[in-house]
Amino acid sequence: MTVYYDPYEVGITTDPYPTYAALRDEAPLYYNKRYDFWALSRHSDVEKALSDWETFSNSRSDILELVKSEFDMPKGVMMFEDPPAHTMLRGLMARVFTPRRMAEIEDQIRQYCIACLDPLVGSGGFDIIAELAAMMPMRVIGMLLGIPESEQVSVRDANDANLRTKPGAPMKVADADRIADGRIYADYVEWRSANPSDDLMTALLNVEFTDEQGVHRKLTRKEVLHYTQVVAGAGNETTGRLIGWLAKVLAEHPEQRREIAEDRSLLLRAVDETLRFEPTGPHVARWMARDFQAYGMTVPAGSAMLLLFGAANRDERRYRDPDTFDLHRDNISHLTFGKGLHYCFGANLARMEGRVALDELLNRWPEWDIDYATARLAPTSTVRGWEHLRMLVN
């Protein structure tokens, strides 16, 4: 077996799909000796693993470097828990992250897109990341949480810094607690507790629930900060990357882009097929809570496992013609948001942001190209997308 895969290798990340195909065919259960992790790449295996939390545990987070670190994971962070704690934490989140609240912010999201894009009409070209994609998700999270606009940029930058990696190297984990402690929101939470409003933060401060000890109570300040960090961190990098991929993929499929411009009922299909074709989060990690056997090998308990969404989403065992971008495929289901217990909480919010952003781009520019000379991928192993992507428009 000659296939080599690691998530830090810049050459692989630039175009991972040939490597993914080789993994699926030659090493569906792959072991990387250098970084000591395993990887599953076939759709059926990844899908099964996502549903089997008793073997593929989230208790050491879903980031490879954290799973591999020596640190204890902070308690009470939804993404770092399995049932029963996870069930309670997620149920609580569902009570504050309601469809009504989501629907109310759609118009705010649209107004924000309009304000960003209108000044660019007639410009001939602009960096979609700098002008919209890098800013919009944090604005949306700010709208949900009620964070003042003046503070949203510094909050986004602090969040992004947590996920940065040097090209070709794992992320340094100095302090696991900091990944999700929400300390950058502490002053704001205090202010909001004295100035309640109709936002997610106020809802988190006031929600009452019965915890796993059977005590009926409100969230502690520390727990509110954890939740705030989860909401802000989860929706930030990945959604911004989605907008960049929509711009690039549709520049490269102009007939399908023109179809969407003519028929806006295709917007959501475009978003989902893009998420399948170029997933913003190419993989998640799991900690193996017990031995796992497949393909004649045993993965010992305590190992780190990567579930390769980017490979699973293009598995020809599951999809017809998987390397083709096709708005009209029969079943555009994908694993980019995960599945089962840890299915992405912000999936519908991310879809809405992608749909509204694409709608507003098409309202102004039914035609565009990409300036490949200046396009640059972001240097991070946890998400995959563009740091600079200049759209050329008429």
C-alpha cells in the first residue's frame, strides 16, 4: 500500500480528492504512523461511525490535536460530551436556538448582505472573502447573541486565532480550557444580564432546566460562557468558507449558475451540493472509547480516529458520478454537517446564510469569474476554504 494521507500536508489539502479516492480503494481503514491517528474514508463507514457514539466518542472533542493532547477536556461543553450530559446540553440549546429566532434574523442577514454588496456594483471585481464571507457569519452570530456591532470584529478575530495552524503542522494546544471557555464574552455576559433583550444570550441567562443531578436551576456564568463560545465558534469559520466555495464552484459551472439565476428555487440545492462537493469541514476527529475492528485490523481503545467527510461525500459506492457538481442529482444528502447525536446544530443557519448570500450575489452579478492568480487557501487543518478569493464581475 503506497497511499499517504495527513491533514497537515499542504499538497494534499490543496486538492485532497485523488488521495481520498486512493484511501477509499486501497486503505478504507488507514493508519498514519507519523501523527498516530486512524482514518475512515468510505461513506458507509463514516456514516455508521457518526451514529456509534459509544465507540467513536466525542468526549475528547472533534479536533484531532485535542483528541491527541494530554489535557482533560473542560466539562459542560456540548461538543466535548457524550450522553447523558450531551442529551441535556443539546436539549437546552434547542429551547433557545428556536426556528422562530432563526426566521427573524433572515431579513437582518439579507440587509447585511445588501449593505456589503451594493457599494461593489460597478467595481469590476472584489475579494468575496474580505468583503462578505469573513464578516457575515460573525455578524449573524452577533445578531443571534445580541453582541454589539462594534465588538463583533474583535470577537471574530479571537475566535479565528484559536483555529489557526501553521501550514504543514498540527495546531498547538497550549490550554484545552481556552478552546471553549468563552472568556472573550465575559464582560458582555455581565452587561447583558443587567440589560436583557430578545436575544440568545438573554435566553441562556434565564433558561431554567433540570440538570443530570436532578437539580432544577439556571445556567452558571461559566456554563453560559461555554454555550456562547460553542455558538460563536461553530458558526464562524465554516459558514464563511461556504460562501467562498459557492463563489468558486459556481464560477466554474456557469451553466448551472445561470440556471439558479433564472430559478431561485434552486438556491438551497446549490448550497447543499456545494457542501457535498467541497465540504468546509473536511473531517472530524473521534476518540476511540473501545476497540474497533474493520478490514482485518483492530483500532485499539484510546486511539484517535478521523472521519473523512470530504472522502465520504465523493464515494462512488454512494453517489452517481461523485466528482461532478450537479444541482439536479437525485439525492444531495451529504455528511458535511455530521449525523446522529452530534449533527451540526447550526446546519440550518449555515444553509440560510449561504442561500441569502448567493441570492444577493446573483441579484447583482449573474455572471462572474475568479482571479486564480491571487486566490489563496486558508492555512488551517480543521476547516478548508479560501482566505483570498477575488471575484471578477462586470
